[in-house]
Amino acid sequence: MRLLSSALILAATAQAHYRFSKLVINGEQEAKEWTSIRQTKNYQDDHGVTSVSTPDIRCFQMKAGTGTATIAAGGDLGFVADQGVTHPGPVQFYMARVPDDSNVNTWEAAGNVWFKVASIDAVQTAGQKALTWPTYMKKVVSFTVPKSLPSGTYLVRVESIALHQAQSPGGAQFYLACAQVKVTDGGSGTPTNKVAFPGAYKATDPGLIFANYPVPTSYTPPGPPVWEG
């Protein structure tokens, strides 16, 4: 009976976690995992990253990329969570331009090359005391690629920050992945407020600490402001 109980606990724990392994491009979902998303270290157990100072906070990848998706600027780009986003918290999207002389499959995106393109944060409905999270239990999280983003090849980083155990520094969990994406029909914008991973966050950032009591009435996500083009 004890072995059965342990197995059930482990199964429940695994179901509470998730990984991002497929893209959805303008409503069309990739047929196979890791087609244009670099395979992550949680491909078997869906565990998250808990340290913001490890290189895993960048792409959490276990191997080089193998493919690149294509989308026109202004299109809708989404990531599929295999179990759904089963933890409360924000979902944010960053991009980094791959240099023309670099191989997209092996480029590491180190240094201040990442800029935030979208952030799906908490909302407070009139008459409710608690915050709600629009992405909670969603299978697909998405954003619109800025129309003014220059054409080129990019890494696109999704992060779901789970705050259910974030009462103290180090308690936030990151579920993240990086996709390789070629953007076409772009504009002439210049992304700003670039940051590095690791480096963009500190464990003590207010957006990475979330107390359950008293009930929070506001939330500000970590990282730079969104570049809106």
C-alpha cells in the first residue's frame, strides 16, 4: 500500500508540471515535439528551473536545435504546454536576434541580447479580492510578433513563472523553452531594454516572491518592460 501511495504521489506531482515542446503558428500546431523548439532537460519529467543564476534559465536545453519555423511579422506565435499551464503565475516571451554569421542551431544567445515582446500578467476582476491568471490551465500561450520587428532569424523564449511556492526567495519555478524562428516581412524597429539570461532576474525580485497572505491585490512581473515596436 505504501508503494502504491508513493506512486500516486509521484504521478500527481508529474501532472502538475509541464513542458513547452511544440509551436502553434497562426493556429497551425506542429505535429511533433521538438520540431523547432530546442529539446529541454525536462523532456521526460516536466520539472522546472528554480535558480535564476544558472545557464538553464536561458533555454533549459539539453541539445542543439534541429529545425526552424517561419512566421511573418504581425503573426500569432504560440507554445503548447503538454499538461497545460497548471501553476498560477505570469507567462512572458523574449526574443533574441541570431547574428547573420552564426548557426541558429548552436548559437547560445549569451549576453545582453534578449528583449521582452509580451507579458501575460495577473488581472483583478471587479468585485473579486484575489488576482487571476489568464494563462492558468491553458494548453496554448501565445503572443503577436511585433509588426515592426526586423526580418531575420530569432530565438523565441517562453517562460511560465509558477508562483505557488514563491513565498520566499528561490521558491519560484520556471517552465521555459526556446524556439528557433525565422521572421519574414518585418519592419525597421529597434528592440530596446535588452537583458541577459542569467542576469535579468534576481531571486529577491518582487515579481519572483508572491505571498498568499494577505491576499495580493497587485503584481508586477520581473524583467524589463515590453518592447512594443
